[in-house]
Amino acid sequence: MMMIGSESGLVSAILAFLRSVVPVLLLLAVSRRLWSLRWSAARDKACALPLPEGSMGWPLIGETFHWLFQGSSFHISRREKHGNVFKTHLLGKPVIRVTGAENIRKILLGEHTLVSTQWPQSTRIILGPNTLVNSVSELHKKKRKILAKVFSQAALESYLTRLQDVVKGEISKWCTEAGPVEVYTATRSLTFRIAVRVLLGLKLEERRITHLSKTFEQLMNNLFSLPVDAPLSGLRKGKKARDILHAEMENIIKEKLKKQNTDEYCDAFDYMLSAAKENDYNLTMQELKGYQIPKGWSVMYSIRDTHETSSAYTSPELFDPERFTPDRDESKTSRFSYVPFGGGVRRCIGRELALLMLKTLSVELLATSEWTLATETYPSMQTVPIVHPVNGLHVHFKYRNHSGGRNHRECTHI
């Protein structure tokens, strides 16, 4: 009898548990189904094309937490399941995620007609409403026209000699710094110093350069933070970094306006001020295949995934610069199979200058120093906010002083 009573009590407990849990599970299932139907109903009934495959996740939150915790694996797993175009719901918005050269081509060339650029709220707040990335329509066109002169062929030719001298000097200084430092931070500091010299014509003391470089890095690291303006939040840190940089830029502009010579220009900023003057513009400080996409939905295109999955390249994940040589078939592929600088009217305005600086830096670094990896294996990579080694890349650099032989100070950058 005692055993029967115990079994009866257990059954009662199980039934009670089921009676309390089952309704909740049914409610969740129904709410998720209604949430999916809500977005399916957003399609244009006059269009025969279907919505892309995919999941809208849970009511209100969508798949936001999956996206935050899984990182790039989120997009990879959905792409493998649903293909290069799929729907989801992230950060309170319905989103169509696309990968592939042809899909990206439609988006990048569809600005002002098919799509309109929209950055995350935190990015818009930190950069400000008057910057180039946040400008649209005629204002965007006018600003690009001004900046086009800065990066024109004539301007780039005038930068080249100065750029070579700057790069040589900065590499010599960088390679002979005492003590190991993180190469991710060190190279960012190096390129920042070069950019300041070439773009703004400034030669600042090391302490100020280090401060500005760290401030700029803080701004970049928080561009895609949650839009929560609270103490110690990413948004608050990004805004603080922006304000510091804006104050520095105001001082630079004041000095430039005092010293500017309309006949001779020595850096990119001079070209920009001249181009703005010519266009009667006063610069301020903040300056899809086979599916339908409902109006108002966001479209998120993936450059990195397109590069990694492009059928145009052999082993796209390998570092193989020779794939771009003229004798390789890969060099003749669609230009939208490899778009590190974007495309269309939103293509990076400084693309040519960036390539010139990268080429000059690479040539001078290889010509003036010897380097070897300090570890046997490559480090794990992190993709947010940009692709970079998680714990740094350990490299030994030895600067070669050609005038005094090859003996010089050796340093390790990590």
C-alpha cells in the first residue's frame, strides 16, 4: 500500500507539472507562430515573389540573442541552412541578410533607388548627422564631389614622394622602439601616425600621437555598441572619444585656415578645404535575387562572407596575394566578388589613397627590416569590430640600417 501511495503521489506531481508547463509551452508556440505570420503578412500581395527563407525568431527579440552570442557563426549557420539570402529579425528590425557578388552588386549600385543606407543607431549617434556616411541624396553627392578632389590622381601623385619619406621615417622609429608591444596596437599606432602626417600635415609629439591613436581606437571599437547612453556604456565611451577628436580637428582647421596658401597644397586637408571653397560649401565638424523585400525592412549585406564563399576564388580563406596577378583567372572575376572598400556611391572615398599608403608601407617595411613569426601557429581571429588576431600576432622585426650595415636594434612586436 505504501508503494502504491508513493507511485500515486509521483503521478499526481507529474500531472500537476504538466498542467502548469504545457499551457506555457503552447502559449510560446502560438506566439512564435503568430510572430512569424505577422511578418509574412508584410509581403507585397501584388508581387508573386516569395519572402526569403529563414526564421524571425521570438516575439519582439527575434534572433538578436542568437546573433550576439554566436557572432559570425550565426550568419554561417543560417546561410548553410537557408542559402545566400535569408530573413531574420535583429535588434528590433526585420532584416534580409545577403551574401554573394551579384546580390551585393544590386545593393551597392541600388543606393537612392532600391535601398537607402542606414547605419546602426549607435553609429549614427557617435559619428553625428553631418558626416559623409550619414548623409543622403544630394547632400551625399555634394560631399563626395568635394572629397573626390582630395583623392584624385593629381593629388595622389603629389602625396607619393612625401608619403615615402614619412613611411621610411616612421618605420625606422617603430622598429627601434624598446620593449615588446602588441602588434595590433603598434601597427594601428604606426598607421595612425602616418595618416596624420600625410592627411593633415601634422608632426605631433609621441605622447600626443599615442593619446589620439587610443582615442580613435576607442571610437572605432564602440561604433557598433548598444544604443544605451549610460555611464561606462560603449555609446558613452564612443561619444567621449568623438568629442576629443572633434576638439583636435577644430584646432587643426583653425590653423589650416590661417596658413592655407591657395597656390600650394601640402596635404589632403588643404585639398579638401580648397575643393569645398570651389563648390561654395562650408565644411562643418561632422561632416536581391528571386525574392521580394517588403518596404521598410533592413538589408544587411556581408562582404566577409562573400569573400569567403565566392566561387571565383580558389581556397578563398588562404592568404594568396598572387591570386590577383594578371595571369590568374581569379583576377578577371566580377569586381563585386572582392569589395574590401565597398562599391557604388558608398564606396570608400579614400580607396586609392589607402591602397597607395598600403603599398608604400609594405614596400618600405620589407626593404628596411627583416621579420619572422615568433610563434609556430597563426592566432585565432576575431571578426568584431574588424578582423584581427584575438591575442595579437607575435612577430620579430629587425631594422636594417643600410648606411651603417645590418646591425641595429632588434625588437619584438606582438
